[in-house]
Amino acid sequence: MTTLTPKPSFALITLLLPGPDRKRKPSPYHYRITYRNPDPSEPGCVMTWDVLGGREPYQIALERTDAGNTVWHCTCADAVFHGENDHAHHCKHVSGLRDTLPRAA
């Protein structure tokens, strides 16, 4: 009988990103995983995170399309301003997380 040892997982990531003030002094942003799809290859929501550390709390979601592509969503003002259709632009919250999780990018 083979015993599988689960991979260690993390639930909180802290990143230094440009801050919310005009000087953009680096500030800590805390990402907490709130949902993780047990089958991330299936279309739909792959993962969600709560983001704390800016002016307001935000939420990030990673979605997998029917074609297998991934689309990032953030509730921050920058992401909302650029709109859901401009997937070439990512806010600093998504960019920081993508740089940390290159497999999900």
C-alpha cells in the first residue's frame, strides 16, 4: 500500500508592494487564501484571496476559462477603472501575486 504525503500548503503570503499613498513607499500587503478548487484544471474559479494592507480590503480571484486560459480579477479601484475587458493590464495586487505564483500565471 502506498501512502501519499500531502504537499505542505500555505494560507498567508505577505508581499512588499508600492503603498497606497502618493509617494508609493513600499508597504506590506497580506494575501489570505479563502478558496482553493480541488480540481484547478477545470473551468471556473481556481482560487480566491483576501488582500489586506492598502486603503481598503480587496479580493482577488483566478478564473480558468473553458479554453483553459486563466483570467485574474481584483476588486481594487485600479482594476475596476481599467475594466474587465483589458486583461493585458494587471493591478499591483495581481502582479505581485502572479510574480509569486508563476505556475498560476
